[in-house]
Amino acid sequence: MGLTAPLEAGDCVQAVWSGTPFKSVPNLGVVDCAEDWPDGQVVAVDTATDFADARAEGARRCEKQSEAIASALPDAASYAVVPTKDGFAAANGGTACLVLGQHAAIGGEVGRFRDVGENLWVGQMSIGDCFLYKEEKEGYYAPLTDCAEPHTDQVIGTVQAPGGMSYKKATANANKLCGNKFESAWAPGPERTVYGWSAGKEDWEVGFNKVVCTVSRADNKKTTGKIPVPGA
């Protein structure tokens, strides 16, 4: 696995898969969450009573703890690092529950591990998040915000781009892709609009082909409070 100490909740990791991603055993290294562009993060550790319990139930229990975080992200999946028999004691009986990027690195912390004010990369944007969009000379700044505080955008879901769509075409049509899926429910009147956010070109070309969709005020002013899911 490449590790020198047991994984702990909150650890960010880089992963090199030995074969097919999520179907093989990865070589893992703990890295700095902010500086090292991590592939993902340990979101929980499930402690088993013995090795047989870890082998039989560890992965299933991990999935219950990590799936909600993974499914709220645009390009992520859960993965359980079940200890070997020889490594069970060294791992303190723990199965590490990871959320990792499916095609590209998530690029930072996920779920509850993110702090308000943390700049969100597209791969970190989770359904239900609110952020404050700030245009910059090159790109933009999107600090995570408590939805009760003033913000510009609320993440409402993702849309899969049509197969074979180029990065250039996807970025040009991101708003339209999101609008086609979400506008009628989330922005039926003139006061709201739907925006789309795509990953960078390199990530797009390796398969991160989902567009993150947000709802905002049409006049670009800030709003407070979370917009409830339509029909919920």
C-alpha cells in the first residue's frame, strides 16, 4: 500500500492503482490536503472486532459512511482499504473509508472536512454547497460559504456531457447543458438562473465529463438561505 502509519479520518491521499481503478489495490501516500492536489480523502475509519469481521463487513460498513459524500460530488467514488491479516494489528483493526476521484484528482478536502472560506475546485463541489463567486484575472475564486450567509451560487446537481463532446464545446455550452436539466424546476421565473461549471482541460480529456450545475440570482446579486429542493 505504500503507507508507514495507519490511515486516519481527514488524511488526504494520492493513489496509484495497480490495475483497473477501484477494482485493484492502490499504492497510497498521505499528502497535504491544500498543497499536493490529492486524489481523495479518508472520510472515516471503520474499526472491526477482528480480522474476520473486517474482511466480511468492513467494506460494506465503509460504503455506508462514504457513499453520501461520494455521490454528492461530480466525479468521485468510495473505496475501502481493508487490512490484510498480517496488517490487521498495525492498522489498529481499521478499514479506511476513502472517497477518491474517479477520473481525475478531487484536488482538496471533501464533505465536512472542508472549512468555510476554502476555495472550491470543481471536483470538490458537492450538491447542497453554497459559494461566493469572485471573478479573477485568470479564472475565478469560489470560497465555500455557509448557505445562511451571503453567497452567489448553490450547487444543485450535475449533468453528463454528450459522449465525445470536446472540452472547448463543453465549456461553451456548460450553462445550456445545466439549464436543459435544471432550469424548469430550479429557475422557472426570471429572478433565478442556472450556471454550469466544467473541470479543466486535462481532467476533461481523461474522463471528468460531468458539468456541475448551480442556481443563482439572475441579477448576479448575493442571496442568503438555501433554496429548498423543488418538490421536496
